[in-house]
Amino acid sequence: MATASAPRQQTENPQPLAAVPNKAPNRKKFVRLTLWPLVAATFFMVSGGTYGTEDIVHGAGYWRAILILLLTPLLWSLPTAFMIGELSSALPFEGGYYAWVRRAMGNFWGFQEAWLSLVASIFDMAIYPTLFVVYLTRMFPWFQVNNRGWWVALAVVIACALLNIAGVKVVSMTSLWLFFALSAPFVAVVLLAPFKFGALANAVTKPTTSTVDILGGLLICMWNYMGWDNASTIATEVERPQRTYPRAMLVAVCIVAVSYILPFAAMWATGLKSTAWETGSWADIAGLLGGPLLRVGVVLGGMISAFGMFNALVMSYSRLPLAMAQDGMLPGVFGKLQKKSRAPWVAIVALAIGWAMCLGLGFARLVTLDILLYGASLLLEFVALAVLRFREPDLPRPFRVPGGLFGAIAIGIPPMLLLGFSVIRSEHEAVLGMSSFAFGMILIAAGFVAYAVNHLLKPAGWVREEKAQPAA
């Protein structure tokens, strides 16, 4: 397949992506992910725990916040999980969603899918090491002095890069243990709250500065429920992906929803006012409920959440340059694998350097911009689902979205309606003196330019790396 030719040519002969699974014995010796490590990795790629959801309660109040947290996964997460379940089981290739879009619509749109994801990562990834430092300084203010916090954030980036070079199994097992450590203080919140029934109705809390309303709370909820497709990029490193992915997606949706809803429901029973909540207030509120020990536990949980999310997302994003190098759409050096772990070490190092360079910029969570870029990539994935149903009806699909072609099209409607709401809202959010929508459109258009430049530099494609096929 000519990798840099026009999109129309690509869609006419996409079959090499469906090569027969490799049965070479040298691939069998590598340990692959099973269900629960994949669930844990997906949890951190999507959620990272209850942190970051506080403003939903502030903007909507308890019962409406819980309703939003309950309905959003039904309209936003479950359709996405079903889509990922079908495409991951049918096309379990390295690069995941990039490979699906490229298979369905050609090189151009496959490149745009990868572009949107990697550009969005700039606004996301640099903040997690910074959040780690924010929680650390709640216990040790010493790290706020001079540039000590920056060095700690850099150490987080380096540590996660090294864990990822050690291999996907190390990252996922780390995520599994971090999940248990992160969940412990919130399990304590749920267990202690009944003993404080109505006791915090008159509690004195720090004045909040949040200006989030109910619509802003919905956007924050969407942001906290997005990222399900990130787990698809490691498909060739998952045991029996055709069966494991659909199960992992559905289990992870339930775990994430429960991890959001139960702690807030428990705190609602204590009578604590909804106006006491804002981003970062979990530590102080946990201290009111369970004393200094629980407060420290929640702070440590915040550090674990930031570390775990960064660690898992490095694993996901690093497979995009790897898959593109294997397809000849990026220089072959990005496809270099560590001999023992088979991790794409060049891609990991390159991305880690880029994210580390952004640490000093002080990014905030640009929620509307994140949703806009992510939503555009998600739209391409739902289109790919429908196109593949139409163009390749006989493609083996161990898991299928029910309802035939109509079901494959209809399942994308609720997420796209929510995305349309976020686009309308983004016109009222400013980034660098312009609306988030306008800024996002510039970034999306830059992907078209980047593809054209890449095509001009290498019309016949870059030298390809040998592509590893999924296990049988």
C-alpha cells in the first residue's frame, strides 16, 4: 500500500491492514495484558478517580450532579465503549483508533485522527505532573520554593517514561496497584459518611471561588468521562483482544461511574452544602469527615491519580507514532522497539521530551478545548464504524453493536449531540484572546497543513518499520 498517496486511493485497497495474525513464535513469548490490568489502565486513561469532579456539585447541586454523573455515561461513555468494543475486536491493531480510521477512510483521515489526539495531549499531559506537585505541596510546602516543584514534575515525567520503556505489562500492573491505593481513602469516605449523617450541615469551609454553573458542570462531567478509545492503541499487546476489549470497556464504565457517584452521594448525606465544593477541595472536606489522617490519605490519592493518569496515557499516546512509522507515515525511527519489552522507546522518549518542555507553561485544564479536539477525533471513529459496516460487511466482528447498520449509525448520535453542545459553549470561552472554538479550529486546520507538508517531503512515504501483527 502506498502510504502517502491520496485518500481516495487508500480507501480502494485497505486490505493489508487485515493481514492474517502473525503466528511467529518470537511474539508468543511476550507477556500480554489480561482483563483486569487492561481495566485498571483504562480507568486511569479515562478517570483517575473522583478528583476533578468537585465543580460539578458546586454548579449543579447534589441531586442534579448525581443525575448528570449517572446519565452522562449512558449517553456519552456507553456508546463509545460499544464502538470501541466492535472495532477493537474486528481490527486489534497497534495504534487502535488511528488504524480504524485509516482502514475505513484512507491515509489523510488516519493522519488527522492521530494529529487530533497528539495535539490534544499537549493540553492534557503537561498538567498531570503539575497536579502531582500541587497535592505534594499540600503536605510539604517546602516544594513550593524556587523551582523545586518543577524538578519534581520532571521526575514524574522521567519515571513514567522509564516504566513505559519497561513494557506494557509493567505499566498496567502498576495501574492496578495504584487503583487500589487511590480508591482506599474514598472507600473510607463512603463508610464514614453514614456516621456523620447531617453533622456537616453547618460546617465552616473555606470560601470557594468557583463560577461553574450547571452547564459548565455538564462539560466537566463530559471531560471526566472521555478517553475510552485511548486503550485501543495497545491492541497487539492484549491477550485475546477480540474478547478482552469489549469486556474491559463495559467493566471500566461501571467502575468509573461508581467511583464518581458514591463519594458524592455519601457526602450529600452529611448535609455539607454544595457551595463548599470546588476543584481541589476533596482534601479539606475529607478532613472534616475523618480528621487529619483521612485528609492525608486523600492528598496522597491525588498524587497517585496524577501519576497514574500520566503513566497510562504515555502508554497510549506512544503507540500512535509507532503505528504511523510502521505505515510509513512518519520516519522509521519512531518504530524502534526495545528488544526485551517491545516498547516503542524512541516514541516514548520523544513525547516525554515534548511534554517536559511544556511543564513550565502553567497550563490550566482547558476543558472545552479538550472536548472539542477529542470530540472531533471521536466523530471520525464513529464514522469509521459506519463506513466499515457498509464497505466490509463480512469483516469478522466477534463483538458487534446491535441493530445492524442502523445501530452502528444511531449509536454515535447521542455523543455527537453532546459534542455539539460543547461546541456552542466553547464560543464563550477565551483562549489567547480568541474563543476556544476558533482556537480549536486553527489547531484542526493545522493538521491538514501538517499532512500536506509530510506528503511533499515524502510523496512515496517514509521507510516503514516491520509491523507487528496481533496475536491469534
